[in-house]
Amino acid sequence: MSERIEDHMILTPPAGARVKFTFGGRELEALDGEMISTALFANGVKIFSRHHRDGSPQGIFCANGQCAQCSVLADGISVKSCVTPVRAGMKVEELRGVPGLPPAVCVQDAGRIEELETDALIIGGGPSGLAAAIELGKLNVPTIIVDDKHKLGGKLVLQTHKFFGSVEDCYAGTRGIDIADKLTDQLKEYPSVKVWLNSSCVAVFSDKKAGVVRDGTYCLVKPKAIVTAAGAREKSLPFPGNTLPGVYGAGAFQTLVNRDLVRPSKKLFIVGGGNVGLIAAYHAMQAGIKVVGLIEAQERCGGYKVHEDKIRRLGVPVYTRHTILRAEGKEELERVTIAQVDDRFRPLPGTEKTFEADTLLIAVGLNSINEFHQQALAFGMNAFVCGDAEEIAEASAAMFSGKITAHKVLKSLGVMAGPVPAFWYEKLETLKSRPGPTGAVKERDHDRKVYPVLHCRQEIPCNPCATSCPKKSIKIPVGNIMAAPKFEGECIGCFKCLVICPGLAITIVDRRKDEKVPTVAVPFEIGRGAVKKGDELELTDWEGCPLGKAGIVDIRDFKADSTLILQLAVDGAIADKVAGVRLYAEEKPGKHAVTKDSPDDTVICRCERVTLGEIRRALRSGMRDLNQLKAVTRAGMGACGSKTCNSLILSVCRAEGVKPEELTPMTQRPLLMETELGTFANIKCRTAMEEKAGWSGF
Amino acid sequence: MTEKKYDVIIIGAGSVGTPLALELAERGRKTLVLDELASAGQGQNKEAIGGVRATHSDGAKIKTCLRSLEIFATWHAKRGDDIGWLKGGYCFPVYTESDERLLKEMLKVQQGFGLNISWLGPEEIKKLAPGISPRDLRGGTFSPDDGSASPLLSGQAFYRAAVRAGAEFRFHERVTGLDISGGAVRGVMTDKWSYGATKVVNAAGAKAAEIAEMAGVKVPVRPDCHEAGITEPLKPFLKPMIVDIRPGDKSKNYYFYQNSEGQLVFCLTPNPPIWGDDCRSTSEFLPEVSRRMINLMPQLSGVKVRRTWRGLYPMTPDGFPIVDAGAGPEGFVLAVGMCGQGFMLGPGLAPTLARAMDGAPTEEDREILHGFRLDRQFAGMEKLK
């Protein structure tokens, strides 16, 4: 059984040697060098460990090396499976409880810890870090950019969709994955920038040095300026069942699907209607995964409407004003139950719906990873922050903020004298804008025979359609990329706007051959195998309402853009309304069994399995020092270092009516990530297996 | 509004002040504890690594810690809270002839005080510390009755018991002065309020000198700092606290043990000492301590460090505490300068201090107080810090 994605519209499945490894004694196949967690998912394994507190099954959670929930035993050593590559012959086992002392190792003499100086140290090679590095490189500033992955790009490498924003400032209309490549290539032109891959900054110290594990070797870097561009981590949500294997973040999901091309799910449910949740639904469909539904607690989804409409058209039900009540399953997720909420977001009894699902994505927002920055500031370093680490926004804004931050760094280093131009900040604010109001559907005000219909009516910072039109017939007022585009003038039916639109919100109606039954061209990215000429498809309007059926008369494959154009023969009366085709029938809720919820059992601190009940009792007894709460309950003392539970605890405090000013926050201490003792002594722990593999013979 | 009156006010809700509050409250004394931090044990108490031993080099400390050991060891049975107590003993492995001589000499003194401590050969040390480097291992001392407890859990347990016994705690209150008239203390002023009491105990840890100054008493206490760390949990494999007294490149001794959660807790004594109250982590600690630990037990190289921190040792010139109920104004009591051992000394000192304040110390109390008095020469030097 292989859960690998072999056929993807946008991504090419990784080629590589197949190797054998074992899991719990069972022989399985992996791609050489992929992460253990990826190999396990590809083989349908979702339970990696049993929690040391209560034996509960543990699946993947962050897929990013931040928590330790995906720990397994690899050749007898406890490792985080999401950041440990699999090797031929590796013996992988479920980690049950805490691990034993790692098996005996061959220890070489401890090496010296190298200390380096540099002008700028950038932590994080995502969109903001890369943009900053490029700006510093342009002025030949000695810079080190550190990233924990094997290639640059950060979360860009997961973004298969085309970007919003403006073409001139942030590659709008280009797919995230391609932007990552473009920025990486650009960086290569600047020799003053050193790129450290597979490298993590684990601490910033009071002697103004950063501790970096550079490809397994620890070193200390003393920078004149430190830039935190570490991005963000996903927020969690407290509800019963929230730690079941199969419940995890949308970012972890995108890592599995878009970076690793494995299919971790057959039936997916999503919590959160922001851009991350909406895009994850779309990515899931591109991976051949059925999306059962998406819920959003607010009246409307917070993400771009074009993203929402895109998934609604394809057949994903979006339940606004709904919350998750519980996730259930024996060992892994099997069912989710949702309910409608009232004005104060309390579930309304009688509105519960239960769906079968094997995976539940939590996409309820992001928290900045700014610990390095805060510590660096506290230690009096020349510290800067950009991208999501500074403020959560789109990657387009992150790139621009990286550029601005680089100029602040240049000024602080005395390389540049002038201040950052004021209009850059204005541009940044525009790119960071939340979506504005949505305009009404208007009747056509021209009688052209071929013309685009712009199903994009919400104010968002985006302009590729206007930029791409060779006839300059799509208008967005100069200086206001937030405004919805307007078609005025001539259309030659070249499809350029249609192919570039990140929202897939443009169709082209062509009445030149047949006024009564014109063709409507619809962009399509779900999969080449999903449609063929002659298929009768359900048409939908811009928001997914059905408009009857129509046949595909032709399909044009824009290979370079990984986009298909479906030409549908449509009744002339509705042709302007058609915005997409539905692929799936809506999943209906199954039988809802009434269970007695005990919200107090909900896990808040997943590393130490501390429950909502324990936190509530402590708060109700008058405890206001979160350090005391930690001492008493162990909440925040686990492997992830309170990265996940800290914000949940604060939300419990709010729910309990505790004011923020009453609270004493938890003390943040190094390390930011668990790191082996041997690393600090510059000794590599080698297993018997590695010894064997490394032995070249005589 | 009249100020509130207490029998005793303790300044500092830490390792010394909190157990003392419990002792006093249980004796029916109306007790107030003042601390500038947000809750009990938030100063240096929580920075302690948790070792509790009676195997010191002089009588006063040995006697005090024997009592502490009794309190820690029986806490769970008597009071019901789990404080993470483990009776794992202390083991000082020895690799050099001079260390062997030093420890064997001290052994005689320690055994003279009735301590359960003996010299073990290399084979027995290897059993106690699995995987310990055998090269040049000469043996070592082992004191099986010593142990460890969680400073976080015991700090909270002492606090809860003290509150139950009737002690009052006020947090987020900084002491700004002492009310002294006619050569006797009358009360304490804080940044929020003032309180009356005829007995005031200075248990302010690293800030002891500052508080003593308010009573016109000079105490030779100044903090230096030590860094510590904790690893991921592992299955139990190591029972005793391992203390390696050999010097390192930038350090004197270091020590580590496996706590009740299975985590290794380790601490290093920097050399030269780092004076001052800066508790921010430095880049020097981890490379130094990890090199030394792995050198001693190579298998530790694969164990993941979870967190590090830096705590203060309120040092005196001779390495012994200052516990004195007769220095300075009448009613002013010093329980300071614990030299990084407040966690293990605090509980044992509480009954002595309580009886001394009542004017009824036992013979043993008198011995302890004599050893820790302020007007000593500070000429000797603690051999087993």
C-alpha cells in the first residue's frame, strides 16, 4: 500500500532510490533520504509513539521539528521522525513511553566550538529572510542566513498556488514554489551571503552570540546585526480529541502533501476559514483528497473570498458560524462533530453534525516565532525582525518587510545613510491589508463578442490580471491595488489574465461562433486526469451555486503555467454567471451520536498531557503566576517548550475572566529546541548502524 | 487604618522563608511572608537543581541537612504531596590520587558525625554509575541516604502547607525599609503597605545584604552565579547524584542526577566565579558542561538538552551560611548566605530558627547556631561545596 502522490498538476513527484526499512519489524519501502515521518505516512502509518504519561497514541503534529510528538525509535535512538532522514536498513519502532539511555556510541575527541563573526545573521530562509539577504548581498554585506531545511524558501516551497500582491513588488501571479526558486537563484549572485542549510539557531545568549547547529555541528556566531525571520507557528485549539493522531496543523499537512508528495488522508475536515485553511483545502483536492467540509466560527471566512469561492465551486461545503465540538476515534481520528454557534460563539444544542474523516486540520491562525528577537533585544543586541516573526501576513508582505528590514540593518551598520523611504511602508501596509468589502454582481455593460468576466469582487491587494492584459483592458486604479478589477475595452481572448489570476476568478466568454451557446473558458488546476473532453460537468456560479450541466468541448493545457483551460458549451443566458465546475457531491453528515462531553479532559499542554480541568482549577484557586502554574501542573515543561500550550493557556485565562495584567508570564529560557549534549561538545553520537555505514573497509 | 500586626514577618518566600513560615505557623505564630516576586519559590528556589545531602564537612551543616533529609523523605507519607523525592544517594567518583586523599580524609570526619558514607572500589562505582568512564577510576565515596527532590514541587508543597497552617503570604511587595526603634524591630515597610512585628527574619537569599543593611547590619553575602540545565526524560538508569570534583577548563566541579521524571539535571561551578546577579544564560556553559559530562559518561552524548538556566549562589567568605538571631537590633533574625544550598538547608533550619526566636533552642540548635553565627572569623573554607 503506497500513499504517494504520483500524478500532480503542479508538482513533480521526487525521484530517488527506493530503500527498505522496517517499522515494528514490518519491512517497508521509503525514498532514500526522505524524513522518517514521510516514509511512514507513505506506508499508511499514522501512530508514531505512545505518550509517556498515559500511553495515548501520538501522531504527527508540527512536522517541523518544533515539538516531539512524532518521536520514534530509530536504531534504538529516540529521534523526531519529521526531521530525521530514513536510511536503508534502518530499524524504526514506535516509541513507547520515555526512551532509554541511547545505546553505546563511539565517541571521538570533543572538537573545539568554532566562533565566527559576521555583519548580519538572518535566522530563517523563508520569504522575508531571503528578501532581506538579497538586499544585504546587493551591498556586499557579510551575511549568514540560517535555515533548518535542506533548501531555502521556508513555507514558499509548500505554496503551489499563485501569489497575490503586485507583480512589481512581490511576484504576484507566480506560484510560491517558483518564487522560492527565483529568490534562491537571485541570492547566488551575492557572494557576501553565506547560506547555511540544515542548520538551526537554538539559542541567543547574553554574551551576544547565537548558538547555531550548522549541519550537525555546533558553532557560535557573533553578528553585528541579528535578523529574526523565523516565520510563525500554528495555533492549536482546545477541544476533546484534539491530540488524536490525524488532528494536526494545516502547515504540517502542506508539508506532507506538497513537499513530500504523500497522501496522508482520504477524507479531510478543516477548522478555520482563513487563507491557510482555504488554501489547504485546495491543496488537498490537488492531491486527490476528498475535503468533507471546512468550518469557520465567524459570519464570513477571514481569508480571501476568491480562495473560498474556489473551493466552494469544486464542491467543498463551507460552514460559517460553526465550531468544532469534538474529534473521536479509537486510536486514530474517525469522526468529527461540529455545531452552529450563537453570537458569543457558544455551540447551539441541536445543531450538531457528525462527519466521517480521518484527518482534521487546525488552521485557526498563526503565532509569530519571535523568541530569538525578544531575547536578542533583552541582551542589547542590534536586533531586527521581519515577516511573520514580526506580524502575521501574506508571504507577499513578508518579502517586502524583509526588504525594508534589510535597509534598517544597512543603516544600523553604517552602510547606508538614508532612512527607509516612507512609501515602502505604505506599500507594506497595503500588502498586509485584510480583505475589504465585496462588491455586488453587476450586469454586463457592453456587447462585445469575446470578453472576460471578473468574478473577483472583493477588495484584496492583487493586480496580475491588469498587468498581464496585452490590451490594457483590465483596469485597477493606479496606486490602489486593493480595488476590484474592471474590464473596459477590447478583449482578444488570449487567456493571459485567466491563466495568471491567483484566485482562478476569471472566465472568458466567447460568443463569436455561437451567440446562443457560447463557450466559457474556465481555469482548472485540480489534475489532468480529473477531466476530459466530452465530460458533462456541473456548472457553478462564482460562489458555488449550481447552474446546471454543460459539456467540455475542448481542453487547452498551458503546461508552463500548470493550468488547464476547460472550454464549456454553455447556454448564453447563464454564460456570464458560470465561474467554475463542481467535482464532488457535497458530503452529508452521518448519524450523530450524543456523547457526554467532558471539556475538562481536553488536553491543553500536549507534551505533558495537562488538561483544561487542571488549568481551570489552578486559576480558580487564585493562581496568577504562570510559572507557578507550570511548577504545579508541568504545563509548558515538555519537549516543545510551551510553544504550543502557551497561547492556549492564555486563552483559558481569558475564558476564566482573568485579566492579562494580573498574570505573570512564563519565563522563556534557552534552548528553543531540544539539542543533544554531544552537539554542544562537538561530538556526534553514532549508532552501530552508522558506524557500519561509515566504515569504508580496507 | 492601623497597620496589621504579626508575631513574625519573613522577608523572602524562598527555600528558607517558606519552610520557616510553615514551622512558625504550625507553632501558632501569626506569620507573614513578603516577597517581591509573583509567587512562592520564584527567586533562587526554582533555580536549585534539587540535591539534598547531609554529607558535608562540618557539624552544623551535617546536622541541619540530616533534619532536611528527614523532612523531604517523609513528606509524601506525612503530608500527601508528591515532591519528587528520590533516595538515590550521592556518589563522588575519583580519578586522581589527591582527590582520593581529600575525600578519604573527609570520610573520617563524616563518619564521625554518624553519616552513612563509605569508600567504594571502581567496580561498585561502575554499578552505581552505569557507563562511567573506567579509565583511571580509583573508586569514590557513596552516601546512600542522601537524595533529591523537585525544587518546584517541594517549594509549592511547603507553600501550600504553610498557607493551610495559617501563614499569610503577600507577593509583588518589595520591602523598602524596617521600622526600628529603641534597638528593636517593630515592623516592615513595603512599597505597598507597612506591617508590624517584633520579629523579622531576613531570608532574602541573593538580596540578603540589601535587607540586612536596612537593619544596620552588614552581612558578607554576595551572589555568584552557576548555570544548570535539564534534559529530556529517559527511563531510570542512574540513581545517585554524581559529583565530579576535578577541575575543568573553565569550571570547578559539576554534578548531575536523574530526577523523578527521568530527566537529567546538571549544574556547573564556573571558574573563575562569575560575581553579580546577572541570571541571563551565556554561551560558555553548554560546551563546557557537556564536554565534561560526556567525558565522564560517553553515553550521555545522545541525550537531548531541553532547557538551561542560571541561578545565584548567595556566597559568604567561608562557604557557610549565616544564621543568627542575635546580630543587629533585637528581633532581627538572619537566615542568609546559604551559598547555593538553601534548598537543602532551609527545611532543616526552620525548627532551629523557630526555637531560637522563642528563646528555647535545644543543645543541637545551639551547636548549629554557633557554627553559623555572624561574628565568626570566616577564615575556614567549606571543603565540599
